[in-house]
Amino acid sequence: MALGLGVRSPGAHAQTAPSSGERTPGEGEDRGRGREWLWLSAQGGIESINLLTFHADADQLTAGFVPSVATGPAADLGLGVRLVFLTLGARARVAAFQDQSPMRTVSSWQLWTLDAELGFHAMLRRAEPYLAFAGGYAALGGLEDAVAGLRQGLDVNGLNLRGTAGLDYYLNRHLSVGASAGAEALALSRPGIPIVDLLEAQRVNTINEAKARILQGDGSSWGWAFTFAAGAGVHF
């Protein structure tokens, strides 16, 4: 019996000890995860927006800023490329809100954004925190009935800048889940009317010119928004 155990013992040891060229379970998966080239992510969550919007009354020759605060669902879709810890891509987002103002001028409206995005990722094993910065085009939708007499063709758009902090958890090499929180600044105006021009005083000679000047700024907005979202990503 002692001789048999002595003979079998080296073989048993050889089976349990991994060779220098082999990887333990999960080791190759974690190391190989950083060598992705393409990514696609989809998220859903909630967005809170605070806009200071310019409202004009051409008949009364009055104008003022009315703050608008609303909260509603948001969804976005992003795609791009990855270079080690750096990601480059584009992200489209839409958030829907109900009119909560005392006047109830519109039933619902949306904020649309289309941004270029730059991200920095901490390359841990499965959990991966990141920071992302984005900027691009923003537009308001659903405002057709917001101003009497401008029911057709009212279009308000401009720029946005966003910063996001998030955490992704890789279920495997190609699939991740995560959550993020972001804040963005918004500057919006009607087409053909730069926001800077609206801040400059201009001389008018007639009542009609005064009305036209007031209506130029109608719908222009400045503000900010906060978004909390969760979703999934696909990596190649």
C-alpha cells in the first residue's frame, strides 16, 4: 500500500498543479476583456431639467423669463470605439416631460440631444468605473402650441455640454451592465437667432419692429439637467 501511494502521488500532484503555459479559470477572461475595439450601450432612467425660458407677448410689448422645472423618463443609445482605457463615440438621448407650469401651455414636450462623447475608464477586472464628457446638438420638441399665433414652425435648438460618472460591471467579455449619473448645461434659441444677439440692445423705429424684436427671442432658453440611468452594453 505504501509503495502504491508513493507511485500515485507524483501523478496526482501533476494533475492538480497548472503548467506555466496554462491559465486559471477566469484569468484569461479578465485579461482579454481590455482588448475590445467596438462598444454599444443602451440606457434608461430619469431626467430632471430646469430651464429659464424667454416668453414674449408681441401684442402687449412685454417679455419675461419663466423658469420651468420638470422631471420625466429618459433613454439613450451610444456607440463608438475603444483604445485601451479611452472610448470615443456618439450618443443620442431623448427625455420626455409633462408641462408643470401654472399656465399649462403645452401637454408634453421633449429634450433631444445628439453628442460626441469622450470617456476615460479605470481598467479593473469586472467592475469598471469611468468618466465621460460630451457635447453637441440639443433641441426641444412638442412646443407647437406653446405660443399663440406660432403654432406652425416653432423650433428651438442649440448646444449642450454634459459630464457623466458611471460604473460598468462585465458579466463576460462581451456583455456588461451598469449605472451612471450626469449633469449638463443647455443653451437654446430659435433658428437663425444667435443667443448672443438676443442679449444686445437694438434700436427700433416702429411698433412692428419692436414686436418682431420681441418675437425673435421667444422660446430661447438657458438651463441645466441631471440624469440618472442604468442599462447594458455590448463589447467586441
